Amino acid sequence: MPKTIIERSETQFLQVINEKGEADASLMPSLGEADFKRFFETMLLARAFNNRALSLQREGRIGTYASIWGQEASQIGSALAFSDEDWLFPSFRESGVLVARGYPMWMLYRYWAGDERGMQAPPGFNIFPMSVPVGTQIPHATGAAWAMKLKGHKKVAAVYFGDGGSSKGDFHEGLNFAGVFKAPCVFLCQNNQWAISVPRSRQTAARTIAQKGYAYGMEGIQVDGNDIAAVYKVVKEAVDKGRSGGGPTLIECFTYRLDDHTTSDDASRYRTDEEVEAWKAKEPLIRLRLYMEKQGWWTKEYEDAAAKKAQEAVDADIKKAESVAAPDPADIIKYTYKDLTDRQKKEIKEFGWGS
């Protein structure tokens, strides 16, 4: 019998500000000068944090670090669309998200130095620890969103992951569950084109990652991940939809990782200089600066002052991070079980770690 093939093309691509800094006024969210300056200044702060982290790693003062260069619009534009009541589940590359939400930078530096206390979120921060295993945080966010729905809370959960994470079973399980139960969850895929050395083309044969959302009963949107206005717009709309009972959304931020996968990687072994240079011209800070300059909101003096302020804040937090007393080695044992076993008590005593 003949077969009828119906191609679904619901996935939309959104760009508000193009690479020349020109904006489509009909698509621009309700944002003014103060909002764009907040975007710009937060981006400068996140970049200052990132640059100093790279330097600290080279100096042996922190461990392996995952750079956010090139992905600032995806991280900051999304982070600023949430409220303090929402719950965020980051992967290991979301330092920019945490900086944008006001998470203490000195604690982030402690975390990257190997002190897990850096991920013990202070009161008022509904942020789970960064997930280093790829994709495992996706079902956690779905479960949190479902719990909030059952309790009648008008909140959302949001989870960040990369294009590589979309190949994990956790991705499919989390989205399937969220779709069935209409959980108020925002799934944020930062498609930076490379999962370590594996290109996006090897992750899926689908035309986009966003279109996968429709298989699980939710809207899927692909957005220019280097356009902070577009990212903010789609995430804010997804958040509002989730709060009002409209269920989950899958957002694919189409962006690029300009640095190595981590400081332990050498990206020159698997991608060309020409590819990287082409994407550098599209990076988010350049685009935002061009737009703000056209609006009369940017001057070199303004940026220099904002950059200086950001650098001073970062340097002060590094000093604080490095002045914190080392953790108690006994913590390795203390929290394995609810109560210490006799054997653990003996081990702590033998090592001279106290009680």
C-alpha cells in the first residue's frame, strides 16, 4: 500500500538581533536601556570570572575548568529570565548562569579548586550543584518540576545540558516524563556544536535538537544562542507558560564553544582554526555592543568603567576564596551515612582527624 509521509516543521528559529547589531523591532521583548545594560554588565562580569579562572588553572591554583567563552548570551540571557523562586539544575559549564543569578563567585572559585563546599548553595539560592556526569541532572529537574506541580507551586525548574547530553538516556527519560505529566520544566540545551571532540552531526540525525521536544508532547524552539535578547525572550515565555500550567518546553540555544572543552583538552586536534575564527566574529559580547552602540547606550568609557568594576569584584572574590580554611578531611567519611559507624569512628581517630 502507498505510504503518506507527513513532515512536521513546527520547530522555529528565533533571532532578534543579528550579527551586525540590527534588531527586528517586531520580535524585541519588552526591554529598555536599563535591561540591556544589565545584560552587558553581567556579561562582562561573567567573562572576567571566566578569564581569571583560566589564568588560575594555568597557575595551578584551581583544577580543571570548563570555559564559557562564546556561550555568555545563552547562559546570562536565560538565567535572568528566572525568578529567585525557580529551581536551576546546571551542568559543569554553567558558571555564567550562577554568576548572573548572584551566586557568590568566591564559592565558585572554591569549587573549581576542588572544595565541594563551593556547591553548598547559600540560603535563597535555589540552585543544585553543578553536574559533572553528562545528562544525569535532567531527570532530577523533571522530578522537581513535577513535585512543584503536585504541591501547587507557581514555579518552574530549569535544566542546562549540552548537545552531547541530548544523546543520553537521561534526556529521553526526563523529557518523556515531563511531557506525560505536563511538568513545569524548561529544558535548555546549549548546542555549542562539539561534545568534547564529537561534532553535533554525530549526536543525532535530526535536523535540530529542538524538534525532539515534539516527540514528547512539548514545544521545541531553536534560538540564536549568541543573541541575548532572543534567548531571554524564549526562556521568559517558556517560564511564563510553565507557571500557568502550560507544561514543559525544550529550547536549543544554537551557539559555539570558542575555547577548548576544558583546560584538559586541545580542541586544535579536531577542529580547524577557520571554523573557530568564523564563530569569533559572531560571539555574543560583540553583537550586544553593536546593538547598544546603535541605540546610543554604549560608549568606550562606559564599557571601560564597567569592565574595571567587574575585574575588581572578581579579584576581591579570589582573595576571599583563597583565604578560606581548608575543609576538614574527616568530611570524606562523616557524611557517607546518616550516622557514623564504629569502623568510621575508628578510622577518624586513627587518622587524627578529631570527631
